[in-house]
Amino acid sequence: MPHTAARPTPLSPQERWTLAATVVGSSMAFLDGTVVNVALASLQAELGATAAGVQWVVNAYALLLAALTLSGGALGDAYGRRRVYGLGVVVFALASLACGLAPSLPVLIAARAVQGVGAALLVPGSLAMIGAIFDPRRRGRGVGLWSAASSVMTLLGPVAGGLLVDAGSWRWVFFINLPLAAGVLWLLRRVPETHAPGARPDWPGALSVTAALGGLAYAFTRAGEHGWDTVTWTSLAVSAAGFALFLWHEARTGRPMLPLSLFRNPVFAGTNALTLLLYGALGAVGLYLPLYLIGALGYSATAAGAALLPLSLLLAGLSGVFGALADRYGPRPFLTAGPVLAGVGFALLGVGRNWGGGSYWTALLPGALVLGLGMAMTVAPLSSTVMGSAGRNLSGVASGVNNAVARAGGLLAVAALGLLLVSSYREALSTRLDAAGASPQLRQSAVAQASRLTDLQLPGSASAQTRGAVRVAFGDAFGDVALACGALGVLGGVAGFFFLGGTRPEDAA
């Protein structure tokens, strides 16, 4: 008789409800990490945000999510994953409502921070609930379905966000979370509760790492507008103290959120170094590219959201292929070539504006394609190598740490490269406006406003040539940031090459 492959057993009702609830809820949090970027130009114009304000709209969310993700997972294990997941959805939805109604920039930033707390409660619970509720024979399929569905929603997010901004207001980017949250809470009624007795969150670790990351991000952000004054140096000192306290506590506590012993493994240390560098670069470009496209090139929010769609399509379509190849040949070739290729893609986004009159097909598409191919080569091998490096008992912790490192990388790169952006913009404004024949008074006024980025206020009498010079100057500054991101990607590939030298194919499994 001919051999026929066994048909996969259908998901149980509990598994289907769990999958639906986790996909919609986690996608809601993933979307807000990126979709807000296409709304920043509109938001900046309405609320009068400077570069620091724009950065903190992004960083307030990223900071709390990066610092509290591991504690959120421990809370779910201890007090019930469904309960904590539902609490995270409620907090996230209420914070989204506050974001959409925010009358001023400080209120918006505070609400974004609360959104980050909600996301830290719900994001770790997604895979934890799938792992606890799905039958072991179907667990891999459940994770695959969750990953695919979440990727599709994240893929369409920036485009959908751009449509909302163009059709209505940046506020609708936040309001759209309310019906999604209501749907998740309705789905959760059919999801059983699960626990992991004995788990406890590491609150001293969470608080100290929040102070450390927040202090460092604030120092870099403030330096762009006020220079290295006493407040900036004080913030750096707070950050250093926070990191020292965090490491001291994690080395001594019986329940660390970050087991430092993991970093004795060179593969774990190297993959996290790669993650910090590569995802830092991706976070910075993800923020500043839409500002450049909308504010300098005149793209609509929808077009800006769609600009990197080729990257997402390549990532979704090829990640599985490169993951399988890494299982066969080992992760080192892919975690070397992938980040380097992504670095080349970042650099192409920065220099492509000089080609072919700056059209999308010559200025952006080549960089987006190369970046997408590099990320597709990296993502799946990176995830499997991180989990495999820690062994089966700690694979969940290793994955959580790597997720937090990725978000921390984006947080710090946005702040540090924002400092580079403002500094480069000042220099480019002076040079470009001088070449355009602008008066010394106008040039001085424009340079003084560099922290406003694309929302520069020029007198009504300013010529078209002057206004064009301002747009080109911002393109120059973005190009410097993109080249710096390219260097970070290449350094990530160097880390992959040196730290994974002895890794065998089976180590990535």
C-alpha cells in the first residue's frame, strides 16, 4: 500500500479560542511598537513636539516594555496567565484611550508609558498560554500559526496606520486598539486558566533596570537639545548606578529575572550582542525613516507606511527557509551574512536619495530589499540559536531575555542616534542654507530650530529654494543616521562570526 502521511489532528475548541485571543492581543502590542512611527509627523505638527518629544513618544513605550517583560511573564506564571493577560489588555486599552485623547505632549508620553506596562503584562503571556494549553503534539503547530498570524497583522500595521492618519487623525492610531481589546476580552472567556506555582517577579531587578535604561535614554535625548550639562551628566550617573545595582542584585537573588550565568555561554552572549546592535539599528531607522519620507519628501502617511513593505514581505516569506537551512548547516553563516547584509540595506537607505532623482524605485526599494533579505536570513536562526544555547530548561527565559534585549537596543539606539540626527541636521542646515543664499538671520534661526526636525518654522517670505534646502538638509542628517545603522548591522555580523565559531547545526535546535 502507498504510504500516506498522517493528517494533523484538529485543534480543540480550547486551543482555537486560545490561539485567537493570543494572536489579536499580542498583535495589538506589536503594532503599537511600529505603527505609531507613521503618525509622528502629524503628531509633531499638532502638539509642537521637538526631537526629544518625538523620541519619548516612542521610548516611553519601549522603556517600560523592555524593562518589565520578564516580570510580566513571572506575574502570569504566579497569579494566572489568563488573568494577567486580561489585565494587560485592559491597561493597554485604557492607556490607548488616554493617548488618543491626550491634549498635550507630556500627557501623551505618560500614557505611552502606561501602554508599555500593559504590553509587558500581555506580550509574555501569549506563548506561555499556548505552551500550557495546547496538546504537546500540536504545540509546534500552534506556535507556528501564532507566529504567522501575528506577522501578517504586524506586516499590515504601518499601512493601516498611515490610512488612519490620512483619513482622520493620528489619534485614530490609538483609538483602533479599543475594539481590538474588547474582542480579546470576549475571546478570553473561553480560555482556561493556567499557573506555574512558585514563580515570582523580580521587582528590585525590574526597578533598577528601568532606572538604568531610562537614565541612559534620557541623557542621550537631552544632550541633543541642551548639550552635556549638569542634568545630562546626572542622568548618566543615575543610569550607571542603576546598572550596577541591577547586576549586583541579579548575582545574589535566588530568583533573578536575568540569570547572569547564561552569559558565561559565548553563544548566548554573542547572539544577544548581535540582537542589541541589529535591532537597535532597525528601531532607529523605523522611527526616523517615516519622518524623512513625510516631512522631507512629502509622502503621505499611507505611502510612508508602505515604503518598507518589501522588507516585511521578504521577512515573512523567507524566514522559514533560512531557519531550515540554519538547522542543516549551522547558524554561523546566516548570523554573519544576515546582519552584514542588513547593514548594507540600512546604508543604501541613507545613500539612495542621491540616485535617480530620489524616486522610490531607486532611492528606497534597493535598500528595503537588501535589508529584508538580511533580516530574513537572521531572524529565525537567531531565535532558535538563543533558545538552544541555554538548554531546554532555560529556553523560555533565554527567549524572554533576548526579546527584552531587542527592545532595549531599539530604545538606546533611538536616543543615541537621535543625538547624531540633530547634530548632523544643524551642520547640514548651515551648509545647505548658505549655498541657497539664505540670509544670516534666517540661517541662524533655522539652525536654532534644528531640534524641531521636519517641523521647522520658516518665515512666509522664505523662497522655494530655501525651503528645498531645509528638506535636503534633513535628508543629509537622515543619511548619516542610516550609515551609522549600517555600521551597527555590520558589527552585529562580526559578533555572529566570532561568537558562533564552534556552533554545530544541532546546537541551534
